[in-house]
Amino acid sequence: MGLFSFQQPKTLFTEVEKTTIVDAIREEERRTSGEIRVYVESKCKYVDPVDRAREVFFHLEMEQTEHRNGVLIYIAHQHRQLAIFGDEGIYNALGKAYWDQEVHLMLKEFNAQHFADGIITIIRDIGKALHEKFPYERTTDRNELPDDIVFGH
């Protein structure tokens, strides 16, 4: 994790893309006790987007999940920055190299102007990892956090 930049989009998402992103989150969360959220804002108020992602993560109370397995995908589109912030349960289960790889993959997709597809790819990758480390348990699991995209200032 760290400071990453991508080419600025003309428009970030169409309505269809927004729906597709939320559908991807819901689909992946059906296979895990983990939670995935996407947060988009125009500008990052910190130099390092990970610091902002951490702040947003706690503001959205994502640390409240039972297994500490929430993941936030953070995007500051006008500043062309992004970060992925995983709570301690999932971050520790996968290690720093995994998270760095996912950020670089998302950066590659964004630089190719594949904004929605890039986010969906990352959602699917994270969903697979969450499923492996925190599989869905039918009798105890529930959707602990909303699945919608959060748009900040």
C-alpha cells in the first residue's frame, strides 16, 4: 500500500457500471463472511491515500465485523489515487505482498481506462481470497455492512 496514481477518467461510472459493481460485491459476499466496500471521492485530503482509506474505513465502522475481515477499495479520482485497506483479520491472513499485488493490478486497469472493470476484477480477487480464508457459514453469517458504493466529497 502507498501512494499510487492513475490517469484521470472523463466520467467515472455509468449507472449500469455502478449496478454491476454493487452486484459483484453482493455475489462475492455470498461466498464469505467478509465484507467489501467501495468508496469514491474526488480528492484525497492526505498525501498518502492509505491514510485516507484508513480514516474512511473507521468512519464507515468497517472494523465492527465479527472476524475483522472487511476490505475497503478507496479511490480519489481527481487526485488519481487509490488504495485498498483490509482489516487486521484479512490483512494478516493474506500478507502485504497480496495487497500490494492487488493495488498494482487495479492501477494497471485504471491506467488502461478500465475503471469499473478494474474495480470488479479487484472485488472478485478479494472475494476469492475472503472465501478461502473466511468461508460463508450458513447458520451464522449475515451481511454486516451495506453493499452500495459510497461517494464522498
